[in-house]
Amino acid sequence: MGKTFRHSGARGDIIYGLPTIKALGGGTLFIRLAAKCYKSRPMDEKDLLLFRELLLGQSYVEDVRKWEQDIVIDYDMDKFRDIITPCRQLSECQLAALGATLDLSKPWIDSSAIGAIRVADIVVNRTTRYHGPFDWGELRDWQDRCVFVGMPDEYEDFKKTTGLDGMNFMQAESYRHLASVILGSKVFIGNQSFAFSLAEATKHPRILEVLLQDSNCMPQSENGFTRLTQNVLRHFVFGENLSPEKRMTYRPPVFPATIRGVTRMKRMPLVSYIIPARSRFEVPASFIEKVERDGSEVVIVDTRDTFENGANKGASMSVGRIICIVSPEHAHYAAARTVTAMLEKNDGLAGMWTEAASYPYVSGTCIAVSRKAYEECGLFNTAMKSGELNKLELNLRYAKRRYPCRSANISCSSSVLPDSSDNKEYIRKMFGVVV
């Protein structure tokens, strides 16, 4: 037996873990059954057989077996759960956990070993979880070309929530059958599900409904998109040219590869928007369109801790040259775009908005700093002692001196920054910026 790998699931996580097995030379995959992974149904003996049928035939998979307590394995693939973070691609997390690299823009499941079954031009799947801003209404005039593949309850929920009740329904017989039906289509459309992981692994043309709070399944090749439009549908179904004016993903793909001993990573986005979310909220469509157009990175940190800790966690995960911390309050997105646009011209701290000049804490703020300023000064430390300035304010003042920001005119809506001379004076003193 060659190398051995153990994985506890869930099902999609196993598919996203295959690049790690491939990068480390392949071997036997041991699946730990009955392990509870998030809200997914624990895997059983049937799942084991379904994975064996799906994966045997891949050049780097020698066998798929059930893991028992007395079996010693070479690689514990569950280690990725110690480093998994929202908005980081699941395959990237698993590669990083075991120190491996692979070009994620290339297929890691060989579709020729599975085969294609022609059922419809468009294959649709949507589970009852992991929903985001996505215009399913674009499919209204395409339903006769679609088939919904999934469970009966998923199909009923899909019809109820989208109003699309004119699609045929099919329940796949096995994981291999599901993959074959996807490969037989011209495009797959779905949310962050096991079905999408199969489309991603084979690099089949696909469109993803993104859960913004945890966008960990972003398409990693040029034929993967995150916005459903008529232009994209016609491109895949009829072969029409794509309009180049709009970027279809809001985060550049990750292409890690080791060349001559040097690991080269993805193109770095200019701006990383960090959104610490303490509760469920909707992100305005205008903001999503903006970041899609600009190719910015969005990191939404769902934290039960403080806003400050969530923002710091998100900033530590981001890769953009500019880090912009945005309040979950909708009104502050406009200020976020304004302040980062200003920072693009200045390598330094750009600005901060607060609802009350006398209360310069983190909640209710929008702040943007350069990556240099963040790494040297940090972002948040609001511990205070009697008679001492807020440490956040001290950090910001130091950052301003180290990375000065030229004066500029900034326009803000009254809902973001009240038209108060006190607020304007506070910002002028803190940042040297005229509002």
C-alpha cells in the first residue's frame, strides 16, 4: 500500500481534499464514518460505497476504505479544520494544512474516467442551506432547457423560494451518476453544495450562488462565475462571446504552484473589504457589483466575539494592498468605497467615520489602512485606562505619522457622517483630511 490519508468529511470537503492527496503523490483514502461535520448528515457505509464508485479510476486514488481505530495513517486531512477560515477556498485550506501546493485552476477529477450523460443543457442544484444574493429569475425563460438534480425536498424548496416551477426534476442514482449528468450539460448552476464541488473538481462550466459570509467554494478557473446573467447563459448554451466589460467573480482565483522551489500565489486584489458580521444581514447589491467590477476581495467574518476581534481576524486573512474594515450597517458601505478610493492614491491611513466624535470606538465605524500600516500598527486595541487616550486612537495617530495621507475632499451621506462641525473637525485633526 502507498500513502494513506484519512478524512472525516463532509462530502464536499472530501472532494475539495482530493487536490491534497494528488499533490502528495496519491494513495489510499480512508473515510471516517459517522463523524458529524457541521450540519451535514454523518456519512455511512452507503456513502463509502458511493465514494469508491466515484473515485476509483482516478490515477492518484489507489482505494477508498473505511477507517477503523487501529489503522495508522500517514496524513490526517482533518487538520484543515484547525486553520479553516471563512472566505478561504476549502481546497486551499486543506493544501495549506499539510504543506502541499497544486494548481487549483486545473481539474483534479478526470472527467474521462467518469463519463458524461446528456440530460439537459443546464443542470441546476440548490440545497436548502448556503444562500446568497443571486438572481435566479434570469432562468425564467430557460426552464425548458433545465433539469433540477437533487433531493425532492430541495426541489420543492427551490420552487417555493425562486418561483421557478417549470423545470424537470431528477434524483441522481449515485455520486458518479450525479457527476456524469453534470458533465453532460453545457453549464451547471448551483449553490455551495456537494454537486458544485463535483463541477469545480472537473472544471465543468459553472455558476455559483455565493454565501457571502463564508465564500469558501469560489470558482478557481476562467469558466467559473458567480453571477447569473443572460450573457453568461448564452455564452455557455449557444457559444456566444462574453462581454468583457464586467468581471464575474469578486475575488481573483487562487493558483498556487511551486516553480523552481518558489511558491507563486494568486494575483493580489488591490482592496480587501473586511466585514465582521455579528448577526445575519444582507449586503447591498450595489456593493457586490462594485467589488465584482473591481476584482476586490471580500472577507466576511462571522464571529460571536467582539467587532474588534472579528475585524482583526478578517484583516489577518486578507491579502489586498488596502484593508478596509466596514461596519455591518448598510449606510457605511458608501463611505468604505470613498475612503479606499482615496487610499489608492496614498500609501497610508485614509480615514475613519464614526457616529459620534466623542465616542471613537470601533463599533459604527468604517476604517481603511494600507497593508503596511496594518502589519506595523495593527488595527484595534480599545482597552482604556483612566485618563488615557483610547489605544485605537493612539495607533491611528502613529499610523498617520508613519504613513501620511494627503488632504482630499470626501463626500459622505448624512446617514454615514452627520453634518456636524464636531465630526468634521475630529476627522481633520485625526487624519489631516478635509471633509
